[in-house]
Amino acid sequence: MAVESHQLSSLLTNQLERLNINRLLQPLIKRVPVLAKILGAIAALPGLIVLYGFPFTAAILLMQLPQRLSTAAAIIDWVYFAISLLVILLCSWMTWLIIRTPLIPPHGLALDHTSAPALLDLIAELENHYGRASIHSVVLRSDFDIQLVRTPRFGLPMLTNNTLTIGLPLLLSLPPSHFKALLARRIGQASGKHNRVSGWFYQLKGIWRTYRDSYARQKIPAIRILGIFFKLYVPFYNRLALFAIREDELEADRYALELVNDRDMAGVMSQNIITRMFLEQKYWPKIKQLVRRGGGANYAPFRQMSDVVQKSLNADEARNSLMAAINEPDKLKATMPSLKLRLDNIGHQKTGSPTPLTEIAATDYIETTTLNKIVDKFDQRWLKQQRASIRN
């Protein structure tokens, strides 16, 4: 069943890509921006109907049940009463399963005020500035990103536990000011002060993915069926709500401007893209190649990351990467708009100047002894995963 659902999901995604609906819609949405939110609402409707349909149906039929009972006279009335009772029991059972099925929050290395006081103080400061972000936990991950992931508490997308995920590579390869700007960008976006509607569509992108991944691990047939639905639904939602999600990413850049001027923010955007390209295209492929050749025991990718970025990401390479990024056409498959669109959005026409990495955010926001333990743990875990993949 899992293989069949994966094939069906791939087929639907491929058909959507062939139709290239978003490319056709783009000129219209530029003329009528509210259409992006309308499409987002249409995309969100199936997921909300599936989750809320069971409790609402049970509640409505339950309220009608006394009247059906008091007016039942003919056999057909009792048949309708029995059917209503059966539907109530079925919907109540499904509601109970949805509420009781655990949804898995983002995994990672948990940080608290004891292990990283400066980082947690910075997060609290930004929460206080923007308001309403309500971050309940902070975890470190191995990706080059910052996200705030909302995990529904009781099965329904209302009350959530909010996890801020921070990529350790960001802390190891960006200066403190750039990291703070990226963190402010995400916390401001999560506050929803100026982007309540588009922010909700952005949050749903992660919430639907949580349902998909959590339900896929369950053995109860009814929940597994819901898992198949969300596996098919996630690419549909991401495709149809894409413009609303991209609008929210642009709004996130405007939030950062409350703390950073447009010139510096352009530099943050540019440096972030340059560093990401270097790590993805050169650093990690080279490290993986060395591991495959049997030299993994001599390499600690996270421990060496800062030094390699500082020494190897020279000015010429940075400029070339930046020119490639600014000239790259906007891809409507990506939720993040192109660098050119993001610069236009903050009113800055020029790309920021690449700056040498003289200090890293990690040493500013995490105590040295704790940082060394974290880096060692990430190195050991990464090498273990690579060796396992080679054996398989």
C-alpha cells in the first residue's frame, strides 16, 4: 500500500508539473495579489475538512438525535435513527483516534538556558520585540536552515507546540550579525503581526508534513489511510498554496528590516546564499567522497567547517556564486523567491558585498565547552550514518 501511494503521489505531482499551472497563474496573481490567498484557502480546505469533518459531523448528528428519537414512528424513521447513531459512533471513534495519535515534533539536539544561555536570551529578546512567536523548545539540526515548526497538541491544527529548529552549519559558517538577522527574520515571520493570513498558509505547509510523517508510522488501519491521504495531499497543497507561501517568505524579509537596514540585509541574503552553495556543492560532496575512499576516520566535517569556509570561500568564488544567484531565473517550484525578487522586495537593487568570515555565530551564542561537545556529537553521528549508507 505504501508503494502504491508513493507511485500515485509521484504521478499526481508529475501531472501538476506538466500542467505548469503556477506559471500560467503568475501574471494573473501579479495583477490581482489577493488571488494568492484565495488559492491558499482552496488548497487548505481538503486537509481541514478531513481533520475537522469527523468531530463536526458527530456533533451535528448528536444534536439532531433527540428530535429523531422523539419523532420516530415508521420503520424508515428508525432506520434513519440507526444510521445516524452508527455515523455518530464512527465519527466519534475517528475523532478519538486523531486526538490520541501522537504527532512527532522535529527531532534534533535540544538546547535550553543551561546549555546555551546567550542563544536563548537572544531568542527571548527577539520574541519580545516581535511578540506572539511563543517558542516552546529549541533544537539543533544538521541542515543549513532556521525554521519554526508547529506540532498540533491534540491531533487538530489548533493549539500547537512550537519548535525552533536551528541548523548547526548556520552557526558554524556565518558571522553573529548575519545569524541574528536570519533568526529575526524567522521569529518575526512566526509572530504574524503583519502576515496573519499568509503566515497561516506557511505554517500549514509544515503542519501537513507532520501529519504525513506521523501517520505513516502508525499501524492502525484507519490512521494509515489518513496517512495515505496526507501523502497525496502535501504536494497538492504545496503546489496550490505556493504563491501565498512565497508571499510570506518575502514578508519575513521585511520583518528583518526592523532590526537591519536594507543594505546590511542584502548582505545577509547574499552571504547566506553563497555559503549555502559552497557547502552543498563543494564542501559536503568532498567530505562524502573522502569517507567513501576510507578516510572518514580522519575527518570531522562539523569541526572543520568554520576553518574550511574561512580559507576556501575566497572573494572570487563568492562573487561568481553571487552572480550565478542574481542571474538565476525565478523558479516557481521553490517556496523561497529568487534573490532578485527578494532584493526588490526590500527596496535594494544591488547585491550585498561578500565579507570574509572572521568570527562565527556559534562562539558568540554557545559556551565553548558545550559547543565542543555538540560539534563532536554531530560529527560522530554524521560519520556513523555515512558508513552505514556505504555498507548498504
